[in-house]
Amino acid sequence: MFADLHQLSHHHAWRRQLEMLLESTGEGIYGIDLRGRCIFINSAGAEMLGYTPDEVLGRNMHYLIHHSHADSALMPVHDCRIFRAFQEGRGVRVDDEVLWRRDGSAFPAEYASYPIRDGEHGGNVVGAVVTFSDISERKRTEAALQAAHDELERRVAARTAELQAASEELRASHAALQRLSAHSNAVREEERRHIARDIHDELGASLTALQLEMNWLRRQLPAPAMQTKLDDMLEIAGNAMGAVRRILTDLRPGVLDHLGLWAALEALLTEFQQRTGLVCHYDCAPHIEQCRLGREAEIALYRIAQEVLTNVSRHAQASAVRLHASAIGRDLMLEISDDGRGMIAPAQPTSFGLLGMQERARALGGELEIDSTQGAGTTVRVTLKGVFA
């Protein structure tokens, strides 16, 4: 065992084995003593730095190849991690600094320093062995990958912003369409109310007056043939009056304005049963019948029920219909079900009738669901949130 690293470097047998080992690797390897002077360096390391091995031996390696940062700012020797590491008797691995060549150019390097001790079991540190390699290509690859990642992030952020803007625009358009739909429904209902009032005041009054006059005339005519003819005319006038009443109910049922939604729905089912022959059941608890929902909500629910019954009469081939109103917590649920042939309920309504019902429910802040199976009937369910206190 040698007490002095200088003597160790000049021991012929050890030096020969060391040279063979050093020259067999592609990495740069050099050794330094406690003052930082190079005591050996392999050819690969010297060539990487732009020197021959003899030109490096004996020179201070910090001032030769590690004197500055990548930005050319000087690096004091006490900031050198190689120096601190072997002074403290520990190893260190670094990949974020540069080494400097003979021609004054720098290259990113990865290096590791390991202390040399003068004993087998942790003696005094007498120097260090440093391995280093040029990682320029790796850094370029990392920089290219980072640039690609940054570009991808930029594009993703830009695309996300575009999608968010489009989503906001779509949301605004949807809100505008909902407002337009609600306004259109309100205008239509108001127009129906005016038309119904005009028909009732003018046509209804005229038909009533005509019936009265015909009844008076019948009493004045002695001939049976003339009386029979007037009876036929009175029947026609009565039918016309019935048609006017049905039209008025479709346009704007008076019971809805005067007695409220639940009485109007019961009357609607009664009329539907008389007209179609289907068995109709009305199921509404007394405490729900006492609840008034407001003019717009009651009109919307009435129109939804009217549209459902129209679809039942046209398509369901049912024998019975049931309308059931219930309270689920503070929510109101209105269900209209039939025992007809059912259908495949669409994920998104496409017909104008279904779209109209859905928009009416949404305008009230509610939800409309269609539950149907072919051969097992159909249930249309409307839920309004927070109706009950």
C-alpha cells in the first residue's frame, strides 16, 4: 500500500494495468490529487478536451476544463462540486454543467467523481477519479423533446381555448334559442287566448242567437214538414256549437284559467275518453290539487299532457290511459302512461311534438323523460324541481 498518490502513479506495474483499463473505455477518465492536479488521463478524455494526455498531466483540472459556467460566468473553485465532493470524502454525479475544450468551446457533460483513499477500510482521501462524457446529443434530443412537448402543450391549450369559446358560443346560442322558444310559446298562448275570446264572443254568440231564432221560427210554422226541416237545421247548429266549444277548449280551455291545472287535466281526460273510447284514469292527491304552479307552468304542463294524449290517440293503439301526479320530496312528478304498443324511445327527440314537450319542460327548469318498451306501453314523465315548500 502506498502512502503517497504521486508514488502510486509512478509504480510501473500498477500504472501499466491502469493504462490498459483506461484506454479500453470510451469515456473520459482522469485522476487528480488533493491540489486538483491531473495525475493521469486516458486518451479518450484528452481527445474529448482537445489535448494530448501529456499536455494535461500535472495541470489543475478545475482551471483547465471546469473554470466557468455555461453562460461563461466564472466558477470559483470552492463552488466546484468535484472539489467539494472529494474534499468531503464522498462521490458526486453531475449532468447539468459544461466542460471547456482547448479551443475555448464548451460542451454539456455528465461527470462523476469518486474519492481515492490510502487504505482499504476508509483511510484518508488522497485524490479523486473523475469520469466524464459529452452529452451534447442527449441534450439536443432532450431540448427537441421539450420543444415538441411545449409546442404540443401550446397547441392543446390553443385548441382547448377554441373549444371552450365554441362551447360558450353554443351555450349562449342554446340559451338564446330557449328564450326564443319560451317567448314563442308565450306569444302563441296569448294569440290562442285572443282567438278563443273572439270566437266565443262573436261566432259563439251568433250561433246561439241563430239557434234561438230558429226555435222561435219552428214554433210559428204549422206545417210538420217545415218543423222537421227546422229540427235538422237546429241539429246542425248544435253540432256547430259543439265543434266551436271543442275548438275553444283546444285553443284555450276556460277551466284552466278559472279552476287551474288539475281541474283542466281532469276535464281533458274526460273529454279524451268520450272522444276516443279509451278508459282514462285520473290520479291526483288532494294536497297536490290544492297547489297552484303559476300561469306559465300550468299552461306548459297542460300543453304537454295535450300533446301526449294526441300521440296516444294517433300511434299507441292503447286501451287505457292513466295520469298520475305525485310529490317526490319538494319535486312534482306528472306521469302519463298508456298500455299501447310502445316504441323505441329516442336518445334525443327528433319529432317536433317531442321536441316541443322537452323545450316546455326545460323552460320550467324541469326534466322530461320517455320510458317505453315495444309491446309494453309508454310513460311520459315530467319532473319539476322545488315546487313544494
